[in-house]
Amino acid sequence: MRPRFRIAHMRLQAILPTIVYLAVTIGCSSVDPDLPRVFPLTPPDGGVADGAVVELGWSDAPDAETYRLQVGLAPEISRGLVVEERTVDAPRAVIDGALPDTVYYWRVRYRTVSRRWSEWSGPWRFGTFSGIPRMTGPNAGAYLFKKRPKFSWSRVDPAESYDLEVSLSAGFDGPAAVSREKIETTQYGVETALDRGAVYYWRVRARFPGDVAGRWSGPSSFELVDAWIRSYGFYERDIDFKAYALAATDAGVVVGGTLRAPGRADIIVTSLDSEGGVLSAFAGNLRQYDELVSLDYQSGVLFSAANIGSDEEPSGGVWIAAVDEAGVVSQTVLVSDGPPTVSSLAALADGGCVLAGERRRSDDDSADGWIARLDSGLTPLWAFAHDVGSNDTLSAVVVVDESIVCVGRVDTDDSAGAALWVMKLDVADGRLVWQYLYDSVREDLPGGA
């Protein structure tokens, strides 16, 4: 071999390892666009991660030998904005050390056993925001009447908006009854009516800068009861309506009260069906001032009790009326020395009723507890006034088996003031069976109320 060719050959042998190394390196750095890209698993794109220990996971590439991970502060991840870069052997990585609350972008590519690189995936994004809205309404386990409820929650910084979900499923794995994204306030009123008689579950999450969705709150539940709310108004000037009594009937309910106008007061009785529709209404008066105070219903008969009077005779007695299913009305007025005032009425199975209230004493302005029984024709069978303290009144009465139980108030002359008064009477003749006073101050009386 000629000397100059020998020298060239020797030089080639000297640089051959470098050529091979460069060829391998170039081959390792080559990107194969046909390789499938990986995709994120945790956190999902646009999700949140724990800022103290961030766990990143992505799909496994069958031919991957290693993975290259980059985490940056912008979608275009450049060297100057990279906060983490590493090579790992498995499709997951854990970043230890607290990351400040902000939005991060990350991407992954892999190298195959044949030393081909995939293209970069992503970029994906995640946030390290930890705030979760506190649900403020409806309260957990609430019973709601409105078919379009309003939801509210606390503000979370630095949230830009909020997402709301309402579902019939506690796991939110069924069709959403309400699904609303990017609500800019901390409350939302449902636009489409929900179904009554159903239990609903709801949750809310914050949406942070970078459109990062935070963690869901709750869930919390409420029940939309199968009920109704109605408003019945009297829209005439100088007329005031107050409801004092309510009774359940076979058709629905009956509401009773008083219509007040200058110089007069009339009773009003309105019958409603099971949906609150008005079946009938009656308004009228017997004297100048009539105040309906109690209603009860038994075996197709509606009983009403009202106190009546006038400017000349403020306490004019008690007006009792009974209306059967055919609309036949029976009525009577009870008066006596020291006219009674009724507070409560209870219907009896025999078609009569029992009244409880007070009767004014003739010698002063005080009163005795008063109770009376009427038969089915509203004729008094018996009536008694009970004098226990300096001023007594009975405010409610119920019928229990063959007995009558009344509750009221007794004013005493000593420092104890007033006491709760409960007594039991025989329904047949009004005989006193027992009575008790309950006072939290006086030691000689049982109980406390």
C-alpha cells in the first residue's frame, strides 16, 4: 500500500468510532411520526393535583423503553420555562416538593427498543389549586317545595367560575338533571323544573385560571317533596286577612280566618282540594266583629267556632256552626253571665263537639277556664268554669278515647307567675278526672314548662 493511502486508512480507522457514535446518536434522536402518542391518565387534562406531591401518569406504549417528561409554565414548553425534566422507565412520575399554586403544562414522549422517538404528546395542563367550594344551600337533607331551587356556595380564590351538577344518582353516573359550567357567581337558580317526589344529589367545583377544573365538593342531597304552595290574596284596600284555623277533610283541607276592614270583621272559610285548588269559599258575619278561631272535621261534618261582638257589646258570645256534606248548616250562639270566649274546638264521633276557652268573672277583669260539650244539634249538654288561679284560660282541647284533655295557663298570685295547666275530663258528664300544674319555679309542683 502506498504511503499516502496507508495514512488515509489509518486516519479513517481513527475516526470510525466517532462516525459510528454519531450515527447511533442521530438514529436515537430520530422521530418517527407514525408512532402513536401517549395520553394523560392522572391528573386528567385540565384537572388538579396535590401541590405537595404531584403524581403524573400516562398511557403505556408497548414498545417503549424509556419516557421523557417535561413540565413547564406555558403551553409552548421551552428550556427557559421548564420546571421539571426527567427520563423514566415506567409511564408515571412523582414530583416531590411543593409546587406553587398555578397552572402547569406537561408533555411526554418515549423511545422504543429500536431507538426511535415518538413525537411529543400534549401539552396537557394541570393546576395545584386546592380550594373546594363550601356548599351553603340547599342544606343537606333539606325538604324543598320549589321545583326550581336555588343553589349557593362559598367563593374560592382564585377561581374564575364554577361548575354545578345535580343528579338523581349519588354517584353522578346517570343522566344529569342539571349540568351547568362556568357559572360566574356563587349561586345558580334552576331554569328547568325538577320532578317532585324525588331525592336529588348536587355538587359544585371551582374552575381556576387556565380553565383548570378543581375537585368536586360534597355531594349533598335534598328531597323535592310532592307538595304545593298557593297564595290566596284579597287585593282590596284597607282589607286584612288572617288565617287562624286549619282542618283536614275528605276532599282536602279547610282554612278559616278573619277578614278585617274598618269598622267590621267577617269570618271566611275556604275549602281546598288536595292540590290547593279552591272548592268553595264563604265569607260573612253574625255581628259587627266576628273572629273565627278554630275548625275541626269529623264524619263529613265541618265545625267552626268564632268569637263575636260589636262596638256596644265587645264580648257578644261564641258562634258555633256545623256544615254537613249536603251543605246543611246548623248554628248556635252561646252566651251567659260573664260571656265565654272560645279558643279551641274538637269534634266528637257522635256528631257533637267540645269547646275550650275562658269565661270572664263578673267581679273583676280576670277569667276562669271554660269548657262545654254540645250534641249533634249544637245543644249544650254541659258547661263548666274552672277556677284554679287568679286568672285562668284554656287554649287547646283534644278528644282521647272517652276523655277530653285540655291545656291552658294559670296565673298565680305569688312570685311564680304563670303555670302550664293540663286537665282531663270525662266526655260524658264533664267530670274532672285529674289536673296538674307544671311550673319550673315552684318546687311543690311537678315537672317544668
